[in-house]
Amino acid sequence: MAKVVDSELVGVFAARMREERLRLEISQEELAHRADLDRTYISGCERRLRNPSLVSVERIANALGIPAGGDLLNSSE
């Protein structure tokens, strides 16, 4: 069984990423295509099974149409 990444920042990123993807009504596969990443990588990020690199965070943010350094790393609470 895969281990969840124990990082508050990774947790915030995962939640915001999923929230934005659902708001845009796109699938993990579509987000992966837009970000030029694999769908299983996107899934792992959303489930906190991956610790995404800064390059991946930037690609995902761009694919979601939001600033990489701002909204994606801030909690929506």
C-alpha cells in the first residue's frame, strides 16, 4: 500500500488541485493532457501519494489557469 506524503503543503496543494479541476469540470486525464503529465501522476498528487516537483506544480497550475505561487498553494478555507 502506498504511503501518504506527510506534508501540510502537499495536502493543501492536493486539495486545491482537485477543487480547481472539479470547478473546471475536467477529468484527471484531461488535466494530465493539459499539463503534459501522466494521468496516474495527477491521481497520485490528488491523493497525496506524490510529492510533486516545482516544475510539476507549475505545469498543473498553468493547466488549471491559476498562478503557481499563489492560489494553488493557499487553502480555500
